[in-house]
Amino acid sequence: MKFGHLGEYEQFVSLLEPLLQQQLVDHPYNSVGGFVKFYEEYRKQSSMSLTEFFRKYDPPITAEHHTCVGLSFDLMDRIRKSAVCVEFPSAAKRFFLASCQEEYEEDLSDFVSSSPPDVDFAFKEHVVVALKISVGDRLGVVILDSGYHVSRAVTVMEDQRYPHTGWFFQTRMAKMTKEYNYQLIAGNKYLLWQVRQTTATMTTTTQNERESKILPPNLVYIHRNFLGGVDVAERRSLVYSFKVCVTRNAVGEVTSGFYFALKSDGVFTLFYRNVDGERSECKIPVRYFRSLAFVNANYEKAVEACRSQLQAAGCKAAEGLRALLVEIAGILADDHFLQDVYRLNHLMES
């Protein structure tokens, strides 16, 4: 998409970013609902193994449980119906879905030498919304990533000059911060997405020390529209070993929710804001929700606080949070199913 000058591009971004920020508020990130639905549909039949069922299953995309795929589709729909496309009509058909390989630890040159990415290397675990731009005669791309709670339209210019975003803080917590940076590589066919994580540790002298490190990079393929969002990325998320349901605010802060690993003897981590606005967290053993006794006052307080804040933020899963946690605890007790999921996940990662 062509912009004649910087002022025109800045006007475009000023219309675009409020849509992204409103979506963060409106839609939780929820990989839990799709997983539960997948399990329910699998157990309704008995003729196929989990591997066969997984390959034939058509993952539903609904507003009740959006992951990065559903969020990206929803965001592009919002843009098409907004003032963005009134003021900039050509934008309606210019946004596209871009695939992302997360935390690539091998030789980057091997990966980016192929276009599209070689199927032997690329897992395409994540998707973002992308828009190729030119500002005057300068080339770049805009990235919108509500799946990772990014509240800004990230501008990535080939020459890395303004309006290039550069490094920015995405996560700010008491014990950890994360900064993101994006740059065009490989003839502008890929984006290198870097993450710098800084953690605070207590020393023997009880003083805080902070340690920063660059995590394995992510690679976003922007040369072509990714047509496999549902069939590849959404399907992949079904057997991923970590599930999360969280609400966000307009600046991309995670405000309430819960998460868990696929372990029969694991824990549910519930978190919410206390009366002082600070994050409170409670880890509840999965087995607690199998007993159906519900007698631990601290656990019950956390469940109710989490449910209340999730529901207030419009998360429909919260309406029956206790029943949902009981159902998930039952799924995690299905050892045969879990072992098959582990095998599928391993195959996807190897």
C-alpha cells in the first residue's frame, strides 16, 4: 500500500491502532475452548484413532475461543468495516495473514533461503496480520499481532528509519520484562522478530540483579499470504502442551485468566487483580477439581475472583469456570488420550 508522505502514513496508523486496542479488550486469547471441544468431538466417535481424527478434524473458529488465527481473522474484518477503509479504500484488500515460526534455534540462513518456507523446517505455529507499505520510495511492512497481546501497529522499515518502531517493551512485570524488535531480512521476504528478556534475581546480599538475554528468534514469512491459518496453525494449537485463557486491556497487559500444562498431576494457575490492582496468583492442583469437595477456602476465593474478572471482561468461558475446570481435570485424567496427544505434539516438533 502506497503512502505519499509520512503525514499520510501517520494518519493511517492513528485510525488503525484503536481497532487493535479495542479488539484486545473485546476478545480474550483462549486456546482452552478449542482443546475441550476437540476432546469432546473425539470421544463422540470410536472408529478413528486420535491421529486419524486429528488429521480429519475441522477446527471451528468462534468468538468464544479465539487463538491467534481467529483474532487475526476478526481484526481484518474490523479493519474492512472501519474508518480505515473509508479514508484509505485500497487498504480493504491489502491486509493478509502471515505465518510465523517461533523460537527457531537452527541456522537462520537455511530457513530463510527457501520461499515459501521449507516444510521440513517450518512449523507455522503462529499467525499475524501484515500489510506491505511504501512511504514515498521507502519500503516496509506493518505487523498487527493481537495473539501476542501487542497493542501497537508495529512498523518495520527496510532502512530502519522513522517510522520504524525498533525495540519496544511488550511485557513489564516486577520480575520480568520482554522487549520486541522486528527487521526485514532475506530480500524483504521474512521478518526477523527478536525478543529480549530481562529477569530480576535476588542475590545473597538480597539486592535485585537484572539479567538480559536474547531468546531464540521468531521468523515471519511475509512474501505471500498464508492460506493455512485454520488447517495448519489452528490445528497445531490443539495438541500444543500448554493451554491458556486470558483477558487483556487496551495496552496489551494480561489482566486475568488461567493456564495449565497437559499433565494429569499438574496444576491450574489462576490469576487476577486484587483490590490494590496488583496481580494475585493461585496454583490449584488439578486433582482438586476431581474430588468435587471444594472445601479449600483459598482455592475457592481464587476461582471466584478469576471467574468474576474474566466474566466482567466479556470472557464467556468464565460463566461456568468451575464446571470448565472440572471438565478439564477429567480430560487430563484420560491417560490414553494424553499419551496420544504427547506423541502428536512430539511429531509436530520433530
